Amino acid sequence: MQKEGSEFFEHTYANVDLQRMFMEAQDSLSSEIAWEISRRVDWSQWRTLVDLGGARGNTAGILLEAHPHLTATVFDMPPIEPLFHEHMERLGVAGRARYQGGDWFENPLPEGDVLLCGHALHNWTTDQRRTVIAKAYDAVLPGGAFLVHDLMIDAGRERLNPLMLSLAMTLSVGGSGYTAEECTGWLAEAGFEDVEAIPLQDHDGHTVVLGRKPR
Ligand SMILES: C[S@@+](CC[C@H](N)C(=O)[O-])C[C@H]1O[C@@H](n2cnc3c(N)ncnc32)[C@H](O)[C@@H]1O
């Protein structure tokens, strides 16, 4: 599998100071969104969460804080693991969170009731996204769900921020933005049912797309 988007992460993760700067920037975007996702989705139906590309665990940590019955596995590249342990201690959820280092193109994904993939599919091409989504389908336990969240382009292509993000991804790593309709279609193609798009309240295009795996 060709992986044009990998070079950015290889460069960023080769240096501990850059790792930390990148993680802090991701957390500044994900915190508010994670709190909203913790309220807008019914987490009582699941017990085990896997956050794919979950970085140092900020989103997973917030979901664990909000829902004490959950346990989480964060799946991301191996160099981030020390920052993950430090961050889970800081959030007070270290006892319910574990890290699994790997590459989602190369390695099997951890199984769970609910898999999540946030702000990550825009780094990749549509074929690469389909590969990740198909692997996520295999890893979701029967009766569970897959949630993708991202800054998604609106159907009328009127919101500026998702279009700017898309341009930045195309120029920097060969990825692109996408619409909620496209994402809904990829999940349905992979086998997920009852796929729905849930716009978040920032009015900027942040959207959750949720699909369910039949029992
Ligand atoms: C833009 S960041 C988003 C982080 C986090 N999900 C959030 O919402 O803040 C994308 C994340 O995906 C991870 N990632 C990218 N490619 C990956 C791969 N092939 N396997 C595992 N993780 C990957 C990166 O290391 C990074 O942490």
C-alpha cells in the first residue's frame, strides 16, 4: 500500500519536542469536540472503546472521564506511547486506558464495541480511507459501532474552514477534505448499517458519522 501521508508523521515524530507540539495542537482542537461527542452519543450501550489515530489519548481520556463504565484502547504510532501515559495520568484515567502502537495499514486493529477515528481520514486518499474503514468494520464487535468525526465539507461547499483544511491537506500530505455524504457512503459500503451524520454545534462543519455493525 502506497502511503504518501506517512512522511509528515515520520518527520514530526522523529523529534520529541515536535511530537509534544503536535499533540498539544491536536488537543486544543479535540477537547471541546470530545466533550460534545460525550454528550451527543449514547455511550451507555458500549463498554470498550478503541480510538484509531487517537494521538496521546485526549479524546479517549475525555470520554473515559465522562463515562466511568468505559475502558479504552488508543491505537496510534509507537513513538507517541510515552506522551499517552503522561496524558492519561494527568486526566486521571490511566487505570482504564491502554495504548497499542501500530500502523493501521500494516497491523490488525484492536477489537472493541465502538471504534472511533477523529480528524485523521483527511490525511489520506479515498482508497486509503476505504482500507481503514474496512479494517474498522472487522474490528467492531457485532452490535457495536464505528464513529468518524472530522471537519467535513458541506454539500453546498460554502463553509470556508473545511475547504481551507482540504486545501492544506492536499498540498501538504496528498489527502483532502470530504463531505458527510461521502463518509456515510464509505461506511455503508464497508457493511455498516443505519449510518447517520450528526452535525456538531460549532457551525464550522465538525460532524460525526456513525454506523452500526449488525449483531
Ligand atoms: C491529525 S491527528 C488527529 C489526532 C486525534 N484523533 C484528534 O482528533 O485530535 C491524526 C492522528 O492519526 C495518527 N495516524 C496517522 N496515520 C496513522 C497510521 N497509519 N496508523 C496509526 N495512526 C495513524 C497520527 O499519528 C495522528 O495522531
